[in-house]
Amino acid sequence: MQYQIIPVTEFQENCSIIWCESTNEAAIVDPGGEAELLKKAVEKLALKVTKILLTHGHLDHVGAAKELADFYQVNIYGPQQEDKFLLDILPQQCVQFGFPFTAAFEPDTWLNDGEIVKVGDIVFDVIHCPGHTPGHVVFINKADKIAFVGDVLFNNSIGRTDFPRGNHLDLITSIKNKLFPLGDDIRFVPGHGPMSTFGYERMNNPYLV
């Protein structure tokens, strides 16, 4: 598995393009905006986009999802259905944060804990990790020991829980009971900022030790 992280919008959200080397199939994870920038990156890499994957419904993670799905004629997968209320109010989120207009939409497939998503020959396990949002999911590829965790966990920090339907206890439980048991050597791409490992955060994250 290969991947490229492309920070987008003024929020510097980590959109990731992931692809299978044997099939050249790719997925775009959390395209928060700047669709043209992402299209150019895909074109430069000469990839065939087959899926859009969403960790949660906040605008800065989904702003370009529908435009890219329509452009590549592919389906959107995720998040879990409890985040429907966030996708329903995308136009209001745009006004609130000064983003270009984004219409409300629903993914083609809601995802649930324990499901799998394939990108070419790559298999991602879906883990429902509520707390930052109620329907937040994490994508983990156990073979390559890498996870795309959205805004659940960061390098030396954790996701905010002061947004609508955020829950601090749920977030801590998700991290400690669902992510950390997967192994200290799992690298992760957070929704913002630098990568880290579950092991480093388990031992050093001031919000978790």
C-alpha cells in the first residue's frame, strides 16, 4: 500500500490518497476541500480512483467528497450513520466557517464497526470510534500497520468534544479500548498535524496517560 497526505483548506486537514500498487486502484480519504488540487495529485500519480472514504461528517473532512465522487463516478463510504445530522447541515457549516457552499449529501454506504473496505488488494478494517462525533470511524490496514484516524487521536493530543454530540468519555474509551489494543507499532495519519504511533501516544499523550 502507498499513500500521499495532502493538507487542504485553511484548516490544513490531512486528506490522504491511498492506493494499491498491484491494481493501481485508489481511494481518497477525507477530501475536505480543494477538489482541483486533489484531482491534479491523482492525475500526477496516474491512479484510478474507485472510492471516497469518510471518517466523519465535519465540513473540513467532507467538503470536496461529493464533487470528487461525481467527477470520478465512484461511491462514498462512511462514516457511521450517527453522523447523518452533520452531513444534513453542511450548508450551515459552510456559513459558520466561511467555506464555499457544500450541499447536504448522504454516502452511498454507511459503515459500521467490524466491516471491511477494499481498495484493490488492500483491506481496511472499519472501527467505530465515537466521541469527537457519534458516527466517527477509523480505517486500519493491519497488513501495513497503518490507520487513518480522522479527528479521534493526534500527535500529543486528542479530538475535540465540544461540538454537537461530542462526548469526552466516549472518545477516551474509543482510543483506549479500540485503538491502543491494536498494537503499539501501528502508525496513524491524524486529521490534522504530523503522524505518530499508537505506542507513542499511549505512553506520552498528556490527555491519555
